Amino acid sequence: MTLDSIIFNEVTLGQMLSWLAAAVVLILLYKIYKFLFGKKKVNLQHTVYFACSHCGWEGHISKFGTRCPKCDAPAGDLPGG
Ligand SMILES: [Zn+2]
């Protein structure tokens, strides 16, 4: 079987492979997109309540966040941090 073997109708193995490659690339791009932008849901288990003593901003920030999301002041008074 060569790349010019006809699979069905006029479609050759080479064409099939290029379609498959295109499909795989599309799927990979979709997965990468989901991986990069699909995590917008904030998991409250990993957030802590924080009140900024600098600008007065209050809310939940990431447990691993170290700065106020509003004024960028260091959040040094985080519980446990
Ligand atoms: Zn602040």
C-alpha cells in the first residue's frame, strides 16, 4: 500500500493522512485553548477572605495571592500567610 492507494472513491491514503493530521492539530489547539482559558471558575476552597488595609478593598483572593487585586499592595496580613 502506498500513499497513492485509493481508500474509497477518489480519496488516497495521503489525503486521508493529511485530513487526520489537520483534525489532530485542531483537537490539540482546542485542548490547549481549554487548558489556557478554561479555568475561569474560581474554586472558593482555594480562596481566603481579604480586606486591604491600604485601599479598603474587601473580597476573596487566591490563597496563594500575595497582593491586593485593586491597589497591588502586599497582602502581608493574610491568615496563615
Ligand atoms: Zn488594596
